[in-house]
Amino acid sequence: MFWLSPAHAQTFMPTAASDIAGDVDNLYSFLLISSFISCVILIGGMIYFVYKYRRKSPNDKTPRITHNNFLEFLWSFIPLVIFMVIFAWGWKVYHDMRSMPENGLEIHVTGKQWAWEIQYKSGVTTSNEVVVPIDTDVKLIMTSRDVLHSFYVPSFRIKQDVIPGRYTTLWFNSNKLGEFHIFCTEYCGTSHSGMIGKLRVVTREDYDKWLEQESKFSTLPIAERGAKLFQNKACASCHSVVDSSVRVGPALYQKFGKQQITSAGEVTVDEEYLRESILNPNAKIVKGFNPNIMPSFQGQLNEAELLAIIEYIKGLK
Ligand code: HEC
Ligand SMILES: [Cu+2]
């Protein structure tokens, strides 16, 4: 509806970036406007009658009117029609939203505390970043590695629970280039609010280029691969690499070779310590931090990947 999502201005609704989003907004606007009109008629009428039929003298008598068939029919029938319209309309939009496309581009999404892992059929994986071509049916097949999460893209007006041990699906077809938020909308623990991703809608050519670039990843120099992995495994959401600021975890900037005070005494930050910190974070807790915040990456990184990340951390100078 024009005043909810004008072409150029950002209003109180997030940018609508798919046809479904437009449908949802229209229905929502209808609800809002019809509720507003009903409210004005109802409350306005009430105030008007209170005034008009106020008691004017001590002898005022209330006329004895029991009912009025015609009026009663009207105030039942008109709302009924409106409600049926809302029902049918809502059903139609929901049906469109939940009918998965047959030949859509399929992308796998795994929620985990506290990041989204994305897997493309070509083998490309990303974290907290979904890249899709414009005007294409995209189907997300989703699951969770730990607890309930919920995948939500406000600009597409779509949301779906992500459940451990089960696949759930979601689809969209974006008609707008740009970058949109992905939120987790199911409280899932300490860093739930940081479980934020971005969904980039790009042209078909850019998409192919991006996919190709991502697949070249394995031929990158080792530290650069580590940098990528650091992003992809969402280490970056908890560790700063450009300054000494503390996020959920300690900064890793200029850490290598320094002394670190941990629960197991003072240690030197060397390769072995980094390895242990990644695979078994609770072995030595950095002073000032709590155990069980950093997830163990045991089984999630192979030796080559571990090495790449360690090389990357060594190079943070
Ligand atoms: C959910 C937040 C979180 C994520 C994700 C996370 N970490 Fe941590 N990390 C922490 C916290 C908190 C600590 C401090 C407590 C401890 O020592 O276990 C820590 C400690 C560390 C340390 C020791 C740092 C020091 O100053 O001695 C290293 C190294 C490290 N993490 C590397 C990584 C790498 C590499 C990844 C990604 C593969 C990663 N972390 C992912 C939260 C996180
Ligand atoms: Cu979550």
C-alpha cells in the first residue's frame, strides 16, 4: 500500500523486496485501515450517542425499544462479510507463502548457536551470508544443530522455525537488488541478538561470479583461507581482529607470541595454545571470561582448516 511502502522513503515497515511482501503489506494495510474505520464508527458513535441522548431533565424517560431486526442484521452481516474477506485473503497469501516452488534454487541453511551456516549445492559454504540472484525462486531447506532458531527476513515478510532433527522450508523470490537483514527470532541463548546475517540479492551475472569466486577458495594462500574461515565459522562475531576491543570473547589482534593469563596460569600464545583454544575452549579460560561461551570446533574444522585459521591469527599484527 502506497503509504506503507512508498517507492523511495523508508517508512515504519522494512523495505518490501518480494511480491509476497507486497501481498502481506496490502493485507496488513487493509486490516489496519478497516480497524481504524471501525474504531472511529464505534467509539465516535458511542460518544455521539452519549451526548445526544444524555439525560436532560430529571423526568427524562428512556423509550422502550427492545430490538431492531434490520439494524441487527446489518451489524452482523457487514462484519461477517469483512471477516470472510480477511479470511479468504489471508488464506490466499499464506498459501502462496507456503507453496514451495518446484524448480527453485535450493540452498541449505543450518542454524547453530549463534550463526547461520549456508551451503550451496556447488559446495560453497558461507556463514551469515546468503547470496541469491534476483527474480529467482529460492527454496531454503533448513535445520538446526542445537536448539530452536527461527529464520526471519523482514524485507521478504517470511519467517520459519529452524528445528534440530528436522527439515523445515521457506521460499522467496526477490524483486529488488540490495542487502537485507536476516534475524533469528527465537530466543536461543546468550548471543541470540547477535545471530544476524545478511541476504544479498544480486544480478544473475554477479551471482555466477560470486559462486565461482567462492569455489576458488581452496586455492587461496593459507592465511587468506584462514581469514575466510574465520568469517565463515563466525569466529568474527565473537573476536575482534582489528583492535583490542572485547566482544563476546577476547580480541585476537596482536595476540600471537604474547603472554596470556588463563585459568591454568600464564601461558604463551603459540600454535599449540591456539589449537587447544579452538578445539577445547574450556581447557584454559582466558582471565575475565566465562567457560562454555565459545563452542568447541572439534569435528567442525579439519586439520587443514585449523592450520589456516592459526596462520591467520598469527598474522594479525
Ligand atoms: C560464541 C562466541 C565465540 C565464538 C563463535 C568463537 N569464540 Fe573463541 N572465545 C570465546 C570466548 C568467550 C573466549 C574466552 C574464553 C575461553 O578462553 O574459552 C574465547 C577464546 C578464544 C581463544 C583464546 C584467546 C586468548 O586470548 O587466549 C582463541 C584463540 C579463540 N577463542 C579462537 C576462536 C576461533 C578461531 C573461533 C572460530 C573457529 C572462535 N574462537 C569462535 C568466544 C567465541
Ligand atoms: Cu538463534
